[in-house]
Amino acid sequence: MNNINIGVRHILPVYPFLIVFVSKVVNVEIKEKMKKNIFSCCMALLILGFVLSHLLIMPQYLAYFNVFAGGPEQGKEVLLDSNLDWGQDLKRVVSYLKKEGIEEVNIKYFGHEPIEYYGIKAHELGCLPLPGIAVISINALIGLEPYYAECYAWLREKTPIAMPGYSVYVYDIKEEEVDEATKHKALCEQSCREKCNDRFLAYEKSSLDEENVCSCSCKKVE
């Protein structure tokens, strides 16, 4: 047993009926005619808002959050994991990159379908910034796991240039934003991540000596 609660979404449809039930229990002293008019207007507005909000987000229904939750843009502040991100926006990312003429990215994607299948050259986005286009799933950016929260803290301070879908952000890291020392460390980290992946191992750490020689440490995938 643990404290993770991802099952509450299965009873969300019950809440509207509970609200209606409670509204019947609470006795408000209003004239009958006025009461009917107010109820009819409220119901009409709620239904209109409900329909409109669904039309605006289609077909990205997984990212739907109503206005009281802040809408789909703020859904990440309420729920993460499979409630919001199944890696469903990869094709939207690819469409955006091809439209902008971007052929290479640094990416941290919450899914199993490699972006390389779509003709985009990709490197794993590391914990240190590198100049170029960075693509990251919301689960990693916000920090679904504590490791990601610390790893991508530097990226949360920046403003994305695009959101091809509500579960993924695109950033443009400028050359002048990254100093040479950080760039060398980041390239070492990136190289080590790729070497570990090629050996079907998990990346653990990387380091540079005084002569900028890169050393890698990998571990078995748990």
C-alpha cells in the first residue's frame, strides 16, 4: 500500500449527482417562481459552459479540466501521471517541429514511441542545459518523481515557445544562455546517457576531469 491515489478519477462522474442530491437536501427559502427561474438559468449556463469547454478542447479530451480547476492549461497543477500524460501528444510535437523546420531536439518524453521514427534526430534531455530545442513531457517537467523535480528545475524557470499539446512543452535554449563549462558538462552527461542506453543500462552519473575527459557510470535497470 502507498499514498499514491490515481483511482479517484474513476468516481469523478459521481460528483455531479452528489451535488444535485445535496442541493435537494438544503432548504432555501425562495419564492417558488423565482426559484424555478434561477434554477433554469443556472442549468442553462452550466450546460452551455460544459458543451463549449468540450468543443474548445476537442480532440484532446484527456487534458480536459473544467474552468473551476483552471482549465486544461492549469490541469498540471491538479493532476499528473496517467490522468494527464500518456505520451499522446508526440505526433503533435512532430507536426510542430516539421512546420518550424526543426530537425534535431533534446527530448524527455513520457512514452515508449521514439520520436526518431518520424524523422527527427533526438538526444535525451539531461539535467544540464544545452543550446538548442528542448522538448519535455509535463510529468518530467513538473517532477512526477523527485529525481525529475530536481533535474529539470532549471527548465521550469523558462517560458516555453510552444505547447503542441497540453502534456508537452517546447523550449528554445539560446547559445548565450549556457556558459562553456556548463556546456561541456552537459555534453558529457548526454554522451553518458546514450552510452548507458545502448548497453540497456540506466544512467547514474557523469563527470569531467581537469582535462575535460568524460567518465560515465551506469547501473542495472531496476
